[in-house]
Amino acid sequence: MSYLEYSVKSVPTGLRKILYVNWPLAVLLSAVACVGFLMLYSVAGGSVEPWMDPQMKRYGVGFALMLAVAMVPIWFWRNIAGLAYVISLALLIAVELFGTVGMGAQRWIDLGFMRLQPSELMKITLVMALAAYYDWLPMQKTSRPLWVMIPVILILLPVYLVLIQPDLGTSILLITAGGGIMFLAGVHWAYFAAVIAAGIGLVTTVFQSRGTDWQLLANYQFRRIDTFLDPSQDPLGAGYHITQSKIALGSGGWTGRGFMQGTQSRLNFLPEKHTDFIFTTLAEEFGFVGAISLLGLYALIIVFCISTAITNRDRFSSLLTLGIAATFFLFFAVNMSMVMGLAPVVGVPLPLVSYGGSAMLILMLGFGMVQSAHVHKPR
């Protein structure tokens, strides 16, 4: 045993856990959050209100939550994974029964001190449930049809409840993240080939349903697809948002217009500049250099998660860490693609940068479990 190992082991257990926290990952998360604070200050015209100050407080609570979750043994999170999934499912049903309506969708439960979006919680609890399931299931049964159907049902139940809110973006994230965990767990590739083929058929059916009595998507969702395919069809209507977003992205150039100098955001041409389109504001003010720097921070977070997953000794910890990393990746990949016109606008926030309460807290809860797996792995 080296002197360093002996020194760490001689420290009391509680303090030792703090020392075992993956601090580089925590620093990276804080760096991304600071970028968000800076951009929220900018879009508010140089004021900490109404967005920067609440966001900083929420991140402080989220960071404390991450450390608190990290101190809890990873086996505890494995044991309550099923219960957490059931609670999230019940909350999604509660949203349908007496949820709060906002911006044309019924997605929130008003708790008084905050509005909880259960679909955000489901993104984490679904990962927990699937990781626990494949940790319990013997490897030789992973690709047998009966045992493949169980996780498919676990995925489709919340997808249906989220889709009827309606929230197409979150539904896509749940399917993709769930499928990713199934792939990482070792499910045979033929199942995924069949799903892709079915997906192509479903997309064809969706387009054929337009304008019929059995239309599968809402009219505004079809307009988003039309806008994605050709924003110039309605540059002052449905295509306005993405057109202004592209103008802002292009005007940033290599180094940007300068902090708080973005004309598209300052003159309110950009929609939802503090939430879904905040990446566009960053690209306009700091240019390609600023955008690629943020993308680099995101990539480093993914790398640290993968590194932790590789060194974990148990299947649940590895799948949980990779699942949360995949969910995090999908967040920023979809958001960036959306504002650049590479994907339809589906209302997915930029993680730790976009203004939001429940999304940030639940994401930090997820990273707390990543830290828990790291802190409690055998050494």
C-alpha cells in the first residue's frame, strides 16, 4: 500500500467519501453552469434578474444535492430503482389528471415553491430501472424475446404518457436513451435493425396521416417538421424562429460580436433566448470559438463519465453511468442540432445553460448517482 493510499484510508469514512468524489467532473459541471449564468446575465440586458440570480441559487442547491446523493451507497440506488420508476410513472399520470398548463402543453405539477416536470424525472428513473433490470438479468437471457419485451414495455409506458402531454422532444429522448441502454447491455443488433425498419414505416405512416381523421401528430408538430425541411416557406410565421436563429449563428463569425453585443438577442429577434435558443445567443456573442469551447466542456463531461463507467466493477454502476451520460449527450446534441436547423424544433433545453428549475435539479441528481458509483466502487 502506497503512502497516499494509506493516508486516504486513515481518514474518517465520511471525509474519505468527499475525497473520493470525482472532482474534475464536478468542476466541469460548474464551468458549464457558469457559462449559463453569463449568458442569462447577457440576455437580461446586463441584469441578474429575472434569470441569472434564480439560476445560480438552483445550481447551488443542485450541487449540494449531487454531493448528498454521492455520499449514499450505490446499492441503495439500485434497490430503489423500481420504486423510483413507479413514482415517476404515477407523477406522469397525475400530470394528465390535474397538471398545470403552460405554452399549450400540460407538463407540470405545481408544488407551490416550484413547478415539477415529471417527464424530466423520468429521464433519470428510466435509466435507473433499466440498469437495475439488466444487473439482475443473467447475461445469457439478455437477447431472448421475453426478456427483451420487459424493458420495451418499461420504455413505452412513459413515452406514451409524455407524448400525450404533448412533448415530442422528451418522448424521443426517452426512446433513444432507453434503446441505448439496451444496446449497451448486450441486446442483439437484430432487434435494433427491426426497430429502425419499423421506425421508417412509422414515419411514413405519420406523414400519410396528415389531414385525416386519424392524424397521429398535432398540427403544430407537423408545422415544425415543415419548418425544419424548408424554413423559407413561412419566414415570418412558422419559419421565423429558426431563420432568426441561423442569422444569429452566422453573424457571430469566428470570435463573435462581443459580450452583450449580439443584435439578434438584444433586439429580441430570438425566441426563447433564455431557454431553448440560448446556444444561439452564445454563438452570436462569442462566435465559433465560444460555441466549440462549450462543446468541448460537454465532451469532457462525457469522457469522464465513460472513464468512470469503465472502472466500475458492477454492471448496475456501469450501465447507470453510461445511461446518464447518454441522456446528457442527447440533451445538448438535440438542442444544438435544433437551433442550427439540423433537427426539428422540439423544445429540448441546453443542459446546465438554459434557464430552468426541475431540469437542472434532476440532471444534478443524475450526476450525483454517477458520483455515488465512483465514490463507492472497490479500490
